[in-house]
Amino acid sequence: MRVAGIVPAAGRGERLGHLVPKALVNVGALPLVVHAVAALLRAGADPVVVAAPPEAVDEVRRRAPRAVVVPGGAHRWQSVRLALDAVPADVDAVLVHDAARPFTPDDVIARVIAALAAGAPAAIPAIPLADTVKRVDGYGAVVETIDRTTLRAIQTPQGFRRDVLANAHDTADAETLDVTDDAALVEAMGLDVLTVEGDPRGFKVTTPWDLAVAEMLWERGMG
């Protein structure tokens, strides 16, 4: 099974408060996108395609020379689609990985690939929720407490059979495409999405607090 990687990295990352695109924010001496590309390469993904901010394509190519870099779109789904168009036709499966998850362990990626190799149309890493979850109304008042035992927080990389991911994008309407992950598009097709064991180290760097945690882990050799 030939596996390719996709890193949709065209977001601006305003919540991080940096002047450079989010993908180029450093953790340690390396930009977030370089950490993500390296993880996919270690897993055997070939090629790894990065959808970068159009104005930063040359810089991403310079910092991640082993990746294929294409201009991304205004929305995440557009960046995934543009990157998928750059994936060779003989690729069997695709891993879609957030650039903002610099420390995803290799064994998490291996579990996603193994699930695809075993026949799953899609596989995503997941971790149980530690916090109590409540649904609230528009005024912030609690409506109900939700049973968290069946809930999972989803990480990346999310793995898909290449034809499944392509069909999911081709058949989705504008409303369906406005989702936070590609697994939701596959779910909308009525196909099963298998969860595999994730890892807390696969957290997403979204806020300055997350970035500070990532820097601390890097300095302590835990990244």
C-alpha cells in the first residue's frame, strides 16, 4: 500500500498572535509545518504535500525541502483538495495531518496506517475526554450534562483510502464542506470511520498557551 501525506497549512493562525503564517511559527528551532512533515516522512508517506499560504510558498519550500509545496486555499477543505490533486495517481491511501500538531508520536501514525491496510475506508486517532461535558443554551445556561464515555477528542493524521477521500470532496455540497475535519465528509457519505488510539502528545497548537507548552516540551526533550 502506497501512502502519501497531506498537510493543509494555509491558515493564518491569528490566535497565536504571530506576524508569520501559523505553519512557520517555530517550536524549538523548526517551524510547526516542518515537524508535521517530518512525522509523515518517518511513517513512510511519499510524497508529503503541503498546502501553504500562497504568499509563503517559497519560504515553506525552503524550510521543508523534502515536501511538495502547493498554494493552499481560503478554506481548509480547499487546501486539502488542492494538495490531493498533487498526489500521484498510484497512491492508495492519504494521511491528512494538521501542521499545528508537532509532537504526534510515530506509533499513532502507524496505527492509522495499519487500520487502512486492514481494509478500513477511513481511520482517525482519538482520545477519551477527561473533562465533564455540558450542553448550554445561547445565554450560557446548562441544558444538559452529556455522557462523556462515548465521546472522543479527535486528532490527526486522519487516514483515508485515496478514492474515499476524493469522492468525499467531490460529492459534498457547500454546507457539508464547512466542517473541521475530513472524517466528517466521509461520515456524510455513510461510510464507517474507525477510531484508533491517539496520544495526548498529539495536541494542537492553537493559542499562545499551547505554544508555550510545546516549547517547554521541546526544551525538556519530550517533543
